Amino acid sequence: TKVNGGNKPAAVNGSKQASSGGGGGIFASFKSLVGNKVLTREAIEPVMEKMQEHLVAKNVAVEIAKKICDSVAQSLEGKQTGSFQFVTSVVKQALHESMVQVLTPKKRVDILRDVYEAQRQRKPYVIVFCGVNGVGKSTNLAKVTFWLIENSFRVLIAACDTFRSGAVEQLRTHMRHINALHPPERHHGATMVDLFQQGYGKDPAGIAHDAIRFAKDNQFDVVLVDTAGRMQGNEPLMIELAKVKKNSFN
């Protein structure tokens, strides 16, 4: 996904205090626009600059923050403002529409269709889970694993978070619970999910490469690659992620 700033919706919608007309958060700077006047681009621009700074400070990628602010500015321009509540309602609607546009895939995504296509080509289908710390990568990976097994695909989990203590053990626990729900006797003796790991402190890109080769040799349909949490501004970790992607999709 293109938008991996790691923000929960609250980071975009602002704090509860701000949304109710309080002093802080993303809406604070919009108070300067209140006053029964027609908004011009010149009046809006300084507020948009502050809004963009706020979004970037909340880990929204600069390019995405600019797109969001441009959308909000277009919605406000030419409006005759009254109360602060009116301004915030316009901004909230513009934020919602902009976020939907940004997060909507530019092409149709059909994972089951793509897995079947990968099977036809005799190679595993690969999904890499990435994002900032604490957004639920490993937990969502387990949910996707269960869904794939429900659709009769064998899954190999690649433990490429070699930094966070307990990351491998967390994946192993997920694997054990899912296999308990889908024991081999329900699938002609086949273990439906397995964990590929090489311990901590190893090269994640190398693990991803080895996991995909192992999956191909052992007839796994899908490889789910778990990665360490990272911020998009951390250049060394983003270079590492690029290596993981290269080894996963080439």
C-alpha cells in the first residue's frame, strides 16, 4: 500500500477536544477563518501550511499530506464561513473524501484470483506486511492466514522481523492456534500453515528469499512476510525494506 504513514484515524481527524471546538489538534488553526467572510486562496494558504505540518508531524507522508491539504483547500475556497462548527464540518467532509481517494486502489485487487494465477505458474504468491511499530502487522497477518486456509491454500509465514524481541514467538503462537483450528486430518494430512524463521539479528531480505524458495520446494501456495516496524523517514530501514521487497517479488 502506498499510504503507510501508520496513522490511526484519530491522527487525521484530530483530538476529541479539537473536533468539539477546543484549542488543540488539527482544527485549531481554522479558527482564523471564522467570521462570515468569503474564503480566498490567499486566506486559506497559511492555514493549509499549518495543517500539512501537523499531518507530517503525525507521520503522514509528505506527498499524501500535501494531497489532503490541497483537497481541503479546494473545498473551503469560495465558501462563506459562519461558525467554527461550520468550518470544521466542511474540513471533516473534505478530509473523509480525500482519504477515501488516497486509499482506494488504482487497480482491482483480487487476492484469490492472483493466488490461483501464481499456482498456475508453479510459484508461491507473496504478500509483505509493512508499517510503523504497533499498527498490528503480525495480528493482521494471522487473520489473513486463517482466511487463506479457509480457502484451502497452504501458507508459509516468513519471520522477517529479526529485531523486535518476541516477534518470532508471536508468529509461532499464531501458527499453533491456526493449525489447531485446521488440523492435518481435515486437509488430507497436510499442515496448512508453517513458520519459516532463522532467529534474530539476521538479514530480513535473505530470510524472505530463503522462505520463498522453501515454499516453492514444499508446495506452499502463499508466503506471508512479516517485517519489523519502521518509519518512512528512517532511511536505513527503508533501504532494508526495499531489499525485502526485491527478494520477495523478483
